[in-house]
Amino acid sequence: MKIWNKAIDICVDVYKATAHFPPTETYGLTAQIRRSSASIPSNIAEGAGRNSNKEFIHFLGIATGSAYELQTQVIISEKLHLINAEQSEYLTHNINELLKMTYAFKENIKNRTL
């Protein structure tokens, strides 16, 4: 699935961007931003493995929530000067693309089940 691959790429990018966060953030923002980035492809995968489209849509909704959470954490990271504006824009752009793709995918599934 394209959305799963895109989500994996975003997660890898987040891990790379947070590799240089200060040690004081290890159990704070570093852990939180990494968890939310990993939650996106994980929930897409879990939903795909469920038995119904309704369940799949539910897990896509959770993935969407995690993407918005990740967006917020990227903004916080930039404001704290943990990442630069270029990294923030790159991540935000890719998260926005994923959100659009996920919305379209959910609509496609809904239309197939009607």
C-alpha cells in the first residue's frame, strides 16, 4: 500500500531527524515524536489485517490522529530549535501528503462498502 510505504518513510525520516536531539529529551519529546511516527504505519498495517472494512477505517482514523500528533510535535521541535526550518517543512509537507492520501483511501473504502 502506498500510504503504508509513505508512513514508513516518514517514520524513518523522524528517527533520523531526532537522532541529534539532546539527551535530556530522550524520555520526553524524542520518545514521543518517535512513538507517534511509528504509530502511523503500525495502525495502517493493523487495520489492513482486520476482518472488515469498518475496522480498517477505524485504524486509518487512529493513524490519522497520530499524523496530526506528529505534526504538532514537529512544530514544537522547530520552536525549541531541535530541528531547523528546512527539516520541519520537509516533514510537515510529507505528513500533509500522507493525510491527503489516507483521507482519499478511507473514502475509497467507504464507497466500496456502500
